[in-house]
Amino acid sequence: MGLDIMHGNDLIAERVKAIIAEQALIEASELTLQCRLADLGIDSLGLVECIFGIEEAFGVSVPFNANTPDQPGFDISSVGAIIAEVEKLVARQAA
């Protein structure tokens, strides 16, 4: 069972990276977990597009308020943080 969860998390990570890479106009393979969206050239509109892409791809509702991006209920500090948040949302939805 642990292997299935790990495999599922790998799939989540790859899909989140693909969504972010699409907005950054780079290859997903160029992303690291430490990359910050601002460093990738993703502005506030690109961030909102990433959030919408994540919601659509995983059928989840991301607790993010574009009017207060500095106080998110969803950690957007790095690619790795976003992946971890999506994994939590997907796990909650599955429970």
C-alpha cells in the first residue's frame, strides 16, 4: 500500500510540475523542488492559471485568495511546497 501512495505522489508531482512549467514556458525537467514561481517569471496571473490548472487536473478546490497572495491558505513558496499542498488536498479528497 505504501508503494501505491508513493507512486501516486510521484504522479501528482509530475503533473504539478507540468502545470507550472507550462506557465513558465519551460520544460518540466528544468524545475527543481526549490524553484520559486517568481524566479520562474510567473506573475500573479500565471499563479492564478497554475491554481486553476491544479484544480482542474486533480478535481480539488485550492484554498487560495488571489487578493491576498501573501497570506495564502495554500503554500506557494516553492514548487516543492505546492506539490506537498496538492498531495494533502488529494489525500483529503480520497479519505
